[in-house]
Amino acid sequence: MLRAYLNYGLVAAVVVWAAVVGMMAYRLNESPWRWAFVGLTFAGVFTIAGIFWIRKYVNTMNKAASEQENKP
């Protein structure tokens, strides 16, 4: 449980934040702040994509390093 929290806790927090901001953007009819909130929602989605990309990159680098250590 702790491992899942450490791996996905930040992602879950950003998802909840983006959902709340998206809901606020949806409710702000004819407000100049609406598009700023939509932009923040997309920034949250891009942040999640960035987190997964960085995680994949680091795992690939660790795998390559461990394979290089195991070679005689």
C-alpha cells in the first residue's frame, strides 16, 4: 500500500486538482477567468504526462545501468 502511494500519490493529487479546476472552469459561464482555468486544467494533464515520461526515462536508465554492471 505504501509503495502504491509513493508511486501514484503525486499523480492522484494532480488528477484531483485538475478535476476541481476543470469543474470550476465548466461552472464559470461568461467569465474572463474561464479560459485561464481551462489552461490550468491542461497544464495539469501535461504535468501527469511529464511525470510518467520521467518515470519511464529513469526506469530505462536504471535498467541499462544494472545490465552494464552485470557484464563481466
